[in-house]
Amino acid sequence: MDIAGAKTAKARRVTRRAFSLIELIAVLAILGLVVAAGIGRFGSGTLENIQAESYVRRLALDLAHARRATISTGDNHYLSLTTAAGKVTSYVLTRRASGGDVVVDEPRATPAGTTVVASHSELEFDFDGSALGGYTLSVAGPARSWSLTTVAATGAQQVVETTP
């Protein structure tokens, strides 16, 4: 093989190993346009609906946690709801102990754009995991709504979307 043939074979073996700066900037510009179009299309109402749905799911998980903690410790646990003008603004998980009530978890605020209405101000569970009442919470975002119900006899929770 001659020297010129060796140089061209070596040149063919060299491959690109990275993107150029111009290619990366072009990709970021395209992604920026797609994000801007998505925000304009979906708007903040969609984000508030997602926040409302995750809030009702978090409420259901915290109720299940209170029920399990009641069964495991023998002390009643409950969610204490803070309300203003008939709407829930926050809640906190609390344990009812002989020396007084003890806050178990940090308070959780209701997100902006979410409306929560509850049938009771305390959602409490007994030592065997049953709820002390049949609880209902209605959670509404800008365009969607959910109902969280707790069965008194079993303490089981169910979340159902109630958007018409």
C-alpha cells in the first residue's frame, strides 16, 4: 500500500465523538419552542388540575398512614383539618396520646387553585383501624374534581373523579 492510501484509510477510521456547539444550541432552541407552545396550549389550569389530583391522592395516602399507625401503636391517629370560610386550608397528622395530642407529621397546605370541602374537621381512626365516622372530602381544581370517601366500618379510602 502506498503512503497516500494509508493516509486516506486512517482518515476514514477517525469518527466524530461529540456534538458540536452549534448542534447543541439548535436542539435547545427547538426544545424551547416546544415548551413555549405547550405552556400556551395547556396553560396554568392544567397544572392546577394536576396539583389538585396529587393533593387528593396525598390526602388518601395520609389517611391510610394514620389508619396503619393507629393499628400498630394502639393510639388513635387523625388528620386535623384547618378550615377558613368552610374550605380546608391545611391538615396535619396527629396522634391522640394519654399525655395529650402529638403532631406526627408536618402540616400540608392546600395548593393554590384547589378547593377542599370536608364533612368533618377531624378524620380519626380507632385502634382496630375503623374510622370514627364516614368521612367525605371533595377536592376541586379549575376543571376537574374528586371525591375522597372513608368507610366507617373498615377505614378504607376511595378516590373517585367526579368531573361531569
